[in-house]
Amino acid sequence: MEKLVKEIIARVLNVDLEVITDTLSSGDIPQWDSVGNLAVISTIEQELNIEFPLEVLFDLTSVQSIIDEVIKLIHD
């Protein structure tokens, strides 16, 4: 699941997969601004058929936080 999330983020932000590390956060690269973050979140929701709770949306600002929340949603 981690690899799939990273692949989606890389594709949406139009960067090489190698750029997408666990520690990468919004703002670390120009493509990951507020609009880019919205695109990442909505694409992950669509492709994985999940919905992030509103209360966590503002916390999804790093690759690791997104992966953690995806895993949580899939296992719940």
C-alpha cells in the first residue's frame, strides 16, 4: 500500500518516484502547494475508494501522514 500511495503522489505532482520519500512534506517541492495537496488527497480517495475524514484533512501534509491514514482507513 505504501508503494501505491507514493506512486499516486509522484504521478499527481509530476515528479520522479525517487523524490517521494517518507519524510517529504508539502512545501518541500514547488509542485506540492495547497492546490497540489488537494489534488493528491482527492486522487488517492478516488483511486483507493476511500474518504479521508474532514478532521484529518489538514494533517495530511507529508507522505508518511498520508500513508498512515490510508492504512488506517483500509484496515478499519
